Amino acid sequence: MTAPLTGRCMCGAITVTMVPAKPEIHACHCGMCRRWTGSAFLEIDATPGTLKAEGPVRVFKSSDWAERASCAECGSPLWYRLSDPKADFHAVSAGLFDDTGFPLTKEIYVDRKPGGFAYAGDHLRMTEAEFLASIGVSAEGENQ
């Protein structure tokens, strides 16, 4: 099991703790993540049931099947969550934590990324359709 991580938002109003599901970082290039973060959303999947946050969390329902959380004070992105009550999936912003040393192992929505966004290395790259199929959601464009 990977050791727990503790991080914070930009202003320090929120403290987040979690146990990573795996010691790895993923990148999402969908349009919503780019608008939300100003770039690709770099995240670490939390082991179900381990994510805890203290402070003023603001939640935004970004689609019928997902929501995003941010700090109500400074706006720092905190996590992306599948809103299905049966799912306990949180993709937590890697930027909340000091350098974990985790490698980038997956990029999703690679067919949506801008041309200048090119991450080096040999890792899994999934299109929008491939990713949506992997989580059991029908392709709805950028509605996530």
C-alpha cells in the first residue's frame, strides 16, 4: 500500500489527505479540465474511502455523471469525482501535494488536447471514446 499523502490548496484553507490507489499521475486533456485548471488536469486517483478534506470545499456538478471540487476561498482545483452513488472514485489534483516522485502513466482525451501539449514518455494514451467506454459512460462529447 502506498503511504498517505497530505496536501493543501494555494491559500492553505483546505487540507487534503488520501491514500493513492497507485503511485502514479494521470493527465486529462478534456475541454472542461483545461478550462478548470488552465492546462491539463494532472491527478492522482485516491483509494476508495481514504479522501478527507478539511476546509471550505465548493462542489460543482459539471455533468449528469461527474462533479468537481475546488477551494471556496482561492479556487484551487481539488478533485474530480464520478457522482454515481455506487462509485467511490476521486481523481485528486496532483498539484496539492509536494513532489511525490510519481511517474505519469496515463493521458486521457488525447484526441482533444491542443497541439502544444505533448508529454514525453511511454505511457497509456486514451481517446475520449476509449476513456468513456472504460468507465461505462456513453460518448456525450465534453459533458463531464
